[in-house]
Amino acid sequence: MAADITFEQSTPQPEQQNFSGFDWSGFYLGAQGGYTRNKATYLGLDQNLNSGSAGVHAGYNFQHGNIVYGIENDFNYNFEKGNETNLEWDASGRARVGYALDRNLIFATAGLAAAGGKIDVPAVGKKDDILIGWTAGGGIEHALTDNILIRGEYRYSDFGNKDFGTGIGKVSADQQKITIGASYKF
């Protein structure tokens, strides 16, 4: 009787991973617009420069399970006018990391930021220069279709201090930006 006993080995079940149903991997290109609060400080005085903003962005995502990471670059034009100090444009190159919940992505972002600043000082004249600093923020993105993405994002940028050669000392600038946008994922 013992010769007729058979043993069946059970095959181990593959480890289940919680994958997002939507694949966030790939290149994307889009546009955004929103509200910008710029602040410039010189001669110990703060000048608030609130305006609208519009721009473009491009990036590439990788996905591992529910973790999405990648890089993104953007360029924005700020519509502020009529001040002695203006941040006419801003741009950034950033890393992004997020958590995918199927067609929703919650992300954080940080990296290098630059802005084109102009200053008009009476008796000195107009000067312009590029300010370099850092930016950090986060947002949420939603895939409407397999190719159309929409997003909302908040970022804070510190553009550091710069001597515009005006004799008034260093000018510092920072920015808070809230944008909404849309992207095409290739």
C-alpha cells in the first residue's frame, strides 16, 4: 500500500504586487497656466509682484509597481507689469516621485530653478539678469485617457540673491506658483 502513495508538490504562488492599472511610464509634453506670487527684496523693502502665468512642460516617467519617478522641465512667462522689479519668466529642471493609484498620481517634485529678473532703479536705469536657485512642491495628476493627462501643482521657488550692478546691493526673489495644466503622453 505504501508504494501507491503519491506526493504532489504545491507550486509556490507568485508574490502579489499592488500594481497600478494605468501605466504612467513614458514621455509627455504639455502646457500649464495659473497664479504666481513673486516677491522681490532690495534696500530692505519687499515688493509683491502678483500675476498670471502661462507655460509649457516636458518630462519622462518610469514606473515600478505603484511608485512613479522621473524628470520634468518647464518654462513659464509671467504677466506682471508696472513694477520697478519684475520676474518676466521662470524655468526649472526637476526630479519627480509619486505614488500611483490607478489613473491618479500624487507626486512631489524638487530641483533647480531660474528666473529672468528686471529692475528699474531711478537715477540708475534698467538692468536685467538671470537669478538661479531651487524649487520644491507637489501636486496631483489624473489620466483622463491613455494619452491625455490633467494636473494641479503648487511650487515654491527661491531664486537666491543677485547684484544687478545698480549700486543698491543684492536683490533677492522668491515665488509661489499654483498651476493647472494638461499633457499628452506618448
